[in-house]
Amino acid sequence: MAMADSSCLHRPHVVVVPLPAQGHINALMHFSKTLAARGILITFLTTERLHHRIFRRPHQEISATLQDHHGLHIRFQVMPDDMLPDGGGATKIGELFEALQNKVGPMMEQLLRKVNEEGPPITCILSDSFFASTHQVASSLKVPRVVFWPYCAAASVAQANTQLLISQGFIPVKAEDVKNPTKLITCLPGIPPLLPKDLRSFYQEKCSSDLMFHTQVYESEIQNKADWVLVNTFEELEGTESIQALSKGYPAQAVGPVFLGEFLQGEHSFPKDIIRTSLWEENEECMRWLEKQAPTSVLYVSFGSYTLMSREQVQELALGLEGSEQPFMWVIRPDLVEGECSALPGDYLHRIKDQGLLVNWAPQLKVLSHPSMGGFLTHNGWNSTIESISMGVPMIGWPYWSEQFLNCRFSREMWKVGMDLECKADENGLVNSVEIEKVVRNLMQGNEGRELRKNAANLKEAAIKAVMPGGSSHTNIDTFVEHIRNLSQ
Ligand code: UDP
């Protein structure tokens, strides 16, 4: 990385460390842009491979372009690939977490020492909640560590209280409690009661000897040793108590939806090869396709960056979408389907040509904000969930793992903007095409769908208010920025 130029020298300097996975990079890049727009210098850490996959240009060149053409002081620092495997697929997740726990710390410390020497000095490290090693690095560099939770507050509180849940016998989560819960989890501060199924799927009994289980427990201990906590949610959605419950004596604040302020300002006019953070090439054809569709008529179908589906499930989904007779746009990531061969029936594309569009990867924010959007069939990853809520699009939830079951249930029961498809699965976990067809029709054409759409529109309004000047998240970000400025003086 180049030495600091003179315009950076007096800026507070925040090093941002996302987990190397799509949703985490997106959320932290959005937040970085918000901080940079308020005069903070950002050094954004990625791995070499991810940097290349996302930006396709050397990091020095992008840093310079952002500064010269957009006045945004965001620079990129890459970590060697052997330091941290990327989270590009579900099979690698254990490997990634092992590296986070055991390998990354000393190398990151070395790297950040250099960044610090080159200046301006690092004011604080802002790290993804799952990055325990940043705690050691921050202590050793004697700078504060801010923990950023890229989840809803309720899921964050549950994760931060892992030890309490272990001591009360809720973790490991027993299979029978997932199927037929007899007890609600009422011991967690500040949040509504949870079901055992709401806890992270990695905490299930069948995973209790997995590396993932143990690293999650370890990470949860370190997560609580922060100097400041930020959450990608907004107070009007989850209430201040749930956010305060993340504090162990230090400030905890909701600063989300992190993408929304920037999105409303039309910052998406940035040249996309400079600031886009997609791991896959976005298909721009889909915006032209959406232009031809009637208002609120299209179902957007996407399962984020990790979900895997069996060939059989993809076939049922394909038939269900077709049978619903609703226009749909379906993101089929190149690695969505388990196994090699194509899962779709041979003449499928031809059959649905006037009804649907299949793409590898979509510009999801643009898609969700399009007037033709009528619903989102989603895996309920937190980014997708909060993006849908902020765009006023009701959801059909089909959670896959992690805390997605909680996001799905809260969307349905608390926020009343979602339906649940996962509950229709048979004993083998398969949801058949008839169920899919029914729930899609219900969301897109039924009275229930209309009601959910109304609720989603209200939440959209609340989300927009939260990120506008004077709104709760906007004010919280101001407070945080003020704190960072004071630290750097
Ligand atoms: N996304 C996208 N295009 C797609 C699918 C997803 O840009 O075709 C983005 C989406 O907007 C979100 C992220 O990828 O920001 C997925 O994060 P999420 O937390 O929903 O799911 P994960 O990938 O972590 O399972």
C-alpha cells in the first residue's frame, strides 16, 4: 500500500475487516462508504483472491480512483490467500472458521503494523463479529476494536449469549426440540422468546463435534470483548432493548439498513467495476426484462451466496414456479445445485420463456427496488431480509442454515412481512412443486399477500426515516463518527 497522501494525514483512520463472504463484504463495504462520506479514511481488508474476483483491478489503482474521482478515501489492503480461505462455498466454511481462529492473527498483526507505520495511524479496527483474531490484533496495536454484527439484533444477542444458552441446556440444540419444541427460550435479554430452531444451525447436537460448533462457541466469547458494537438493523424494527442487550458496558447501536442511505442518494451511479462487491458477474439484462413487467407482478427468487440445493429440489422449484403462472426472475448461481449435471428439465427454458428469466447473479438491490417487484422467495440471509424489508417487498422464506430460521420466523410473526415455505418440507426435507405453486400464488395474488405487501410498505417507510438526517440510524452513525474523531485527536 502506498504511503498516505497529504489529504489523508489528518483523517481518522478505520481498518475494516469483513469475513471473506458475500453478505459480509457487501454490508461492510456499504458501511465503509457511509463512514468515508463523513470524512473517515477507510482501509478495507480482503484476501487477494476475493479482491481480484470482486474488483478485477489492482487494489492501489482502485484506491486512487475512488479518491481522485469520487473524493472517497477508501483504500484496499489484501491479505495473502494462504492466510485465509474465502467463504465462497458451503463446503469451505469449516476451513474458513479454523483459519479465523488459529491462523490469521499474527499475520494480520504484521500487516496492520505496516499500515499503521505508513500512516495515518490506525484509529480503530472495525471488524465483523466473526473475527476473533482482530481482538488480539487490536490489543497488540493498542487501538479500540468495534464489532459489527451483520445480523439482526435478536440473532446477535443469541450468539453473544452462547455460554448462557449452554449453561441452560439449550445448546447443543436437540433434534427433537427443533421438531417439537416444548420450551421457549426466555432467558435472553432484550429480545422476544426464541424457539430452539431459531438458534444458529451450527449449534445443533448433530454438529457438536464439528469444528464449526467449537469455533462458534469460541468466537462468541471474544465477540463480547468489544469497545463499541454496531448492528445492521434499525431501532424501529427491533426496538432499542434488543440492541442495548448487546452492550456489556460499552455503547451498542443500530446503524442499518447499512446500504439504504447510500442507495437513496443514488450512489449506485458509481462505475460498477470500482465499487461493486459482487463475487459473480451481475446480469444487467434483468433490468431490461423487469421494465417490461407490470407493477408488483414479479416474484424474485434467490438464495444468496451459500445455499446448496439438491437436483430434485431444484426440479420441484422449477415446476412450482412455472405452475404458479406468475412472472418470476430466478437467480441460479453456478454452484447452487449439488452435483454436476443441469437440474432443469430439457425444455424448461423454452416453456417458461414468456413467464420467467433465469440469471446467474442479479444486481439484487436494483432488482428489489424495481416497481415490478411483487415478492421475494428467499433463504432469509440477513442481508436479503433487510434489503427486502427496506424495499417494501414481502417475502416467502425458505431458510437453509445458520440464523436464517430466526429471520424467517421474525419476518412472519413479528414484522408480518413474510410467509414460510420451509415448514412445508416432507420428512426428507423436500418441498414439492404443488406447495411451492400454492404459496407463490398466495403471496402474489392472495389477500394474505396483499396484507403483507402493505406491512412491508410501512416498514420501508420506517427504514427510510431511520437512515435520513434526524432518523435513528443516521443519528447513531453521527455519534459513532464523533467518537472516532475524538479518538483520533
Ligand atoms: N446478492 C446479489 N445478487 C444475487 C444474490 C444475492 O447481489 O443474485 C447479494 C444480496 O443483495 C445480499 C448478499 O448477496 O447483499 C447475500 O447476503 P445474504 O446475507 O442475504 O445471504 P448469504 O449469501 O450470506 O447466505
